[in-house]
Amino acid sequence: MAQYQIAVVVGSLRKDSFNRKLAGALEKLFPADFSFIQVRIDDLPLYNQDDDSHPCAQVTRLKGEIAAAQGVLFFTPEYNRSIPGVLKNAIDHASRPYGKSSWNGKPAAIMGASVGPIGTAMAQQHLRNILAYLNMPTLGQPEAFIHNKEGLYDADGNIAEASQKFMQSWVDAYVAWVKRHA
Ligand SMILES: Cc1cc2nc3c(=O)[nH]c(=O)nc-3n(C[C@H](O)[C@H](O)[C@H](O)COP(=O)(O)O)c2cc1C
């Protein structure tokens, strides 16, 4: 029986998202007491502070899923050297109303894949700023800037051998991080 439920937030709506594929492959490296819920962000309205007093069902769902989780994993693309607007929109939604943020205190980690060689480094740094403000303890090391290139996965879509040791070290560090903060 899973003891730690982790909310997985993918900052891409693209059907064949590299970041969603990466999230799926990473989940397989976690121990059995970890389970995952894929947080849906594609049906959220644009955040409008006027709606704080009467959130729609999608926002209530998002906030409930984050609140119920013992940690949050962000898989983000880099858009124009920052995070995609859809991800920021979801973060803003669950951070409100003021004083009722669902993110507060949730241990987080960030990973991101891009077609460029810097592997979302700038987007991740921007995301770290946001998570710091939201009072989310965020894993510092190892950093994971993933260049989505040939050979990252094996034929079954699992992390290929060349990257397995690094990816497992990242997962192990996050597992310990969640247990420390849970
Ligand atoms: C609007 C836009 C801006 C982008 N800006 C960057 C960028 O700043 N750095 C980068 O490495 N890739 C950038 N890319 C390319 C993304 O790395 C690529 O689209 C990637 O596949 C997005 O992740 P996904 O596959 O999970 O959707 C950009 C793509 C789009 C659509």
C-alpha cells in the first residue's frame, strides 16, 4: 500500500510531450510505497482573482489533489527561457485564495526536458523562485537538466542504461527529501 502520494504536474499540454514521457519513465524508478497522481491543468480557466470566492470545479479539484499529496513533482518545458504560461496559471490557481495555498510546505522537485542543450535550466531557475515564495522545500541537488535526445529511452520507453544511474540518484534523493519533510 502506497504511503506517499505524489502530485505530478507536467507543464506541457502537447500530446506527445517529452516532459510527460519523462514523468512516466521516472515514476517507474520509485519504491513501492510511492504512488502518483497526474494533475490535470489543461481544463483550468485563466486565473482571475475575482473568482477566488467561487472557484470552479476544476480549480477545486486541482487544489484538492495538491492538498492530499505528500509531495509535488514538476516536469517543465522551457518556453522562451521561462516556464510555460499554462504551468504558471495552474500554480497561481492553487496558491489562492490568499492564506489558503495548497502548495504550502509540500516537498518539491523539478525536472525538465527540452530539445535544447541547456535542458530547461533557465525555466527551472524561474520555477525555483516561485516555489521558494510558495514555501515549498525544493530539492537542490542533483539538478536535472534533460536534453531530449536519441538514446535517452530504451525500446520500451524506460530510461536507457546510460542515464539510469543518474536518474535513480535523483529519485533516491527526492524519496529521502519527501520522507524528511512529510
Ligand atoms: C513557445 C515555445 C518556446 C520555446 N522556448 C524554448 C526555450 O527557451 N528553450 C528551449 O530549450 N526550448 C524551447 N522551446 C522548445 C521546447 O524545448 C520543445 O518544444 C519541447 O518539446 C517542449 O516540451 P514538451 O515536449 O514537453 O512539450 C520552445 C518551444 C515553444 C513552443
